[in-house]
Amino acid sequence: MDDWQDAAFTSRHVHNRANKSNKGGGRGRRGGAFEVKRAFGRYDIKCPSATKLRGQKSEGGKGKSAGPSMDIFRLSEDGRGLLGQLNLPGVLDASIILTGSRKVLEDLISQFEGSDEEADISDDPNEKDGSVPRHHVSEDETKADNDLGTAGGYIDKEGEEVNEESEEEEESEAEEQKRFKNFEKNSFRSPKFWFQWNGDVTPTTTPSLHNATLPTPTGETGRGYIVFSGNDCRSFKGTISCDSLGWKDVSISGWKEVSMSERDISFVWK
């Protein structure tokens, strides 16, 4: 088993012992029962290895850039993973997927990679247009719609108007709760996550006096894990790996800068 996996399970056991030794609510259960919503938000990140590289690269540079951060903004469509963005300025800028188990993580990665391939195929300019022709509404259909429904609703069998908007809102809320429950069912029900990142890594070489050209970022992917200090998801510790940077389970930690609700932000698995 890999080192980071050993560490993840070791941390899990430590937290379990803390729960038992602090009946009535101790450090291991700080913040009450785990709710996935508490993980949403922006975190300030500390990664000594990234800071060291960033310092080397910025020796000849000017100005300051934003600090390292991780933003967790929503659940995946099937509710099995958390989606976000990890940014270590000057070192790594990547999309990130977090799940409660390695198997679920691998499944989600396969789904996203598969959807990206389908998108590439559909973008082929030589491909024949297979879209469904737009349907033109006839006068008869328009009249039928007016007879059967009123503004924003329709008439049920007993002649009472039913508001479609209110039904859609109820269905949306029910679907949202289903996704949250689905995530917790596929996790440890405690804030310990495996993650995979996928994005741009900036090479470690620095521009010389004779060559001021900045190194070109390259696409790469890697894994890691994080363990939150409690169910309130205020801070975490973990590791991250990156082959091209020579990172293998290097330390990473974070503190929540601001809590946020789930946000419908576009997620691209680069």
C-alpha cells in the first residue's frame, strides 16, 4: 500500500480513538455530525515544497501574486465527489476531485475523462451534424397549449391549476438533498478524502539573465489525501504528489478562509 494510503488510514484510526476517549464530543467530533455542505468554501493553503519552488522562481521577478488556495465549490452531478480548484501560484494550477474512497475516485475520473473524449469528438469540424432539427410550433399546437395550461402552470384532471414552477423547485430541493446523502453514503461519513488533481505544472527551471523567457506549464495529474481536524471542516492536513516536481507525499495543509454555499461553477477536467 502506498505511503499516503497508510497515512490516511492511520489518521482515520487516530480520529476514531479520539472519539471514544472524549465521550460527549471531543476534538475528533468537533462541529457535530459531518455534513458535506461544511466542506464548501475557500481555503488558504500551506505547502512548504511549493513555497520553496515559488521563491526560487520569483528571485528575478517583481510584484506579488495571490497566495496558495483551494476552492471547493460543489458536488459532482451524481453526488459522489467534491469538485474544486487547487492553485499554488507559480507552481501548479489544477482542477481537483475529492471523494471518500479510492474506488469512487477512480470511477469519477473515468467518467470525466470519458466525457472529455466525447466533447473532443463532437467538436470535430469534419463530423456530420447529428443534431435534432428544431421543431417549429404550429398554430394548432399553440392553441392546444393555451387551452391546456395557463401562465406558468397547467390544469389537472379535476380542473385545478397546478404551478409548474413550485413543483420544479420542490423537485430541485429533493434532488439536492439526494446528492448530499449519496455523497455521505459513499464516504467514511467523516471528513477524510482522497483526491486527484489535473492541470498545469510550471517547470522548476528559472529564467537566466540571458534568457528571460518564462517556462511553459505542462499538463499533468497526481494524487493525494487530506484529513480535516474535525467535522466543522475548518482546517486539514495531508499530502500531495507530483512526478515532474519530484514530489512524493509532500506536506500540504489548509485553513478555511471563508465558508460558502454550493456554487454552480463550471468544472473542467483539463
